[in-house]
Amino acid sequence: MKTSDYPFTREAADLVRASGYSLEALLEKPAFQPVRRRASERALGAIDSKGIPEGYTNSDIELLSYPLARIIVSCVGDELLIRRYALAEAKLARSRMQKDKGDLLPLAEDLGLNPDSSGGVLRLHFAEYLRAAHRMKSTRWKLVNRDLCGGQVTVTKEELTRLMEEAARDRVQKGLPVEVAEEICSKLSDYIAEVKAELGKVKASQKSDLGKATEEAFPPCIRTMLSQVTAGGNLAHSARFALTSFLLRINMSVDDVVGLFNTSPDFDEERTRYQVEHIAGSSGTRYKPPSCATMATYGNCPGEDDLCRRISHPLGYYEIRLKSLPKKSDDRATEDKVPEKGAHRTRKNLNEIREMP
């Protein structure tokens, strides 16, 4: 196992301290220009969907660029960038784990996982397993679906590397953003400006286009979910279903709904599109959003307002709020036009949903 491949480990931190290089030297000396460039690549790789590029075989550059990248990310100070940076470093680490011919157990232990490999089978204590797998949404990672004996969970080698990736992600994100003096940020201003520019482009391209949907009429649950998604958070499966089915029912397109989720750090467009199309009815069944009671059961109700107490379904809330909002100027200009295709169907669907439990 090559320590520089995993610069977030304690051993790597010890090597950086032992090198004796000062932060001032890393920031200013021409000899460390490759280190600064690699640090910038690490930060930019968090924004690029391709991730952090490989290509550096120099151990010193890899080791020294990691703490410098953390400084660049901290100087930018954007929460979305921080989450994406942690994910990018973790994915790079996992890619290296999969190619690594050495013993990865010391790396697992450094990350707080202590697998027992006796008998040729890998086992993790259930507490360590849960800590690493807490973001996993697939049912196969649920503890109830695992082989659990004597408090130990059986995992495959590939599953262990996936859990190590999550542990690495937590390790990288821990402590970010670090407190950085203004004079240090100013010495990295060119790199920081480049990262901010790329981040700005990504955010601009990912702004939610709700089309003709009126966000002011959304119920509190949908507004909360939408704000979490646009901030780059990962929703629970039940919340993703509720948000997706609601937006599709108010006539947002599949493309627009898929676009909403692309701020997620682990966004997979192909998988997301399949799920959205399925909810939209590609399999023959067009799914309805859950009722308010169901939303509350799954913990997706952030709290009722006055209107919530009088209705039983998020779409009922939306319809009532729409009627209470002042008409927009472009709406008045088109009042006498023929209703769009699907408008009568939408009203019918809303009336049907009012009757849902």
C-alpha cells in the first residue's frame, strides 16, 4: 500500500509533518509550483463530473497537495464544494484501492474499520458497519438484510472497499472548512478564482427550472425537500419519491425533474432518469404522491401550517394556494387562450387525489 495514494490517513499526515516543509514555502517557492497545481486539480476535480484525475506518480506532490487542496476549498468556503470535494477524494481513493495489490486492512483500520479476516471471510462489527453504511440507500445495505452473527456482519472484499470509501469521505470532510488566514488565501487567489469560476458555472447550469410550476404554492414538505435538493443534499428514498411524484403531477417534465437532482454529490443521471420515468408511468403505472398522513409517517412532514391542517394531500394544498395567489401578468394575457393539452386531465387528477386517504 502506497501511503501517498491515501493522503487523508494518519500515516500520510505524519509524513507531511516529518518533511519539514513550511506552509510559506508551499505557497511561494517556484519549486512547489507542481504541488500548488495539483492542489488546484484536486479542488477542481470536485466540481468536474470526471472527478480528480490520476497521473501523478511523485509521492511528495500527492502528499503535499492534499492539505493545500483543503486550504483552497476552505478559502472558497462553499458547502456544496466541500461535500463534493470529500466525495471526489473518496472516489479517487476507492479507485486506487481496487487497483492496489497490497494489504488494505491497515488502511481500513486507519479509517476506523477493523475487519476480521479469519477463516478467509471478512467480518465487521455491526457498529462499524452502520457508521460506514449510513448513507447507503439500497436495501442490500440494510442491516436486516445482512448476514449478522455474534455482532459481526459478513462483507465481501468489494463491499469493504465501498465502506472504506464512505469512511474516507467522512474523514476528508471532517473539519472542513478549516480556519484560514486571509493572507494565506490571497497567496492562492489565482487558484481560488478558478475554482469559484467553475463552481459558478456548475451552479448556474443546475438552477432549478420549475417551468410553469408556482413554487410559492408548494406545501411546506415539498418546499423543504426542494431546498435540500438544490443545496446538494441527498434525500431519503421516500422523500425523493414524494418530491418526484408531486412535481410530475403538476406537469413538470421528466427532463426538468431529473435536472433538479443533479446537484447531488453522487448524482447518476442514467439511474435517476430511469427512476423518474418509472414514477411518471413508463411501466404502465403513473404513481401518485403520498398523502399528508403517509408523509408524516415517513418523517417527511417538517411541520404543518394553517392550510395543512385543513387538507389531506400535498396536491390539494397546491391547488388551493394557486387560487389564492395573484395572477401573473403573462397569465392574464393568455386567459382567453385555449387551455394547454392536459390541463383538464390535471384538474381531474387533483380532484381524484382529494379523495385519497
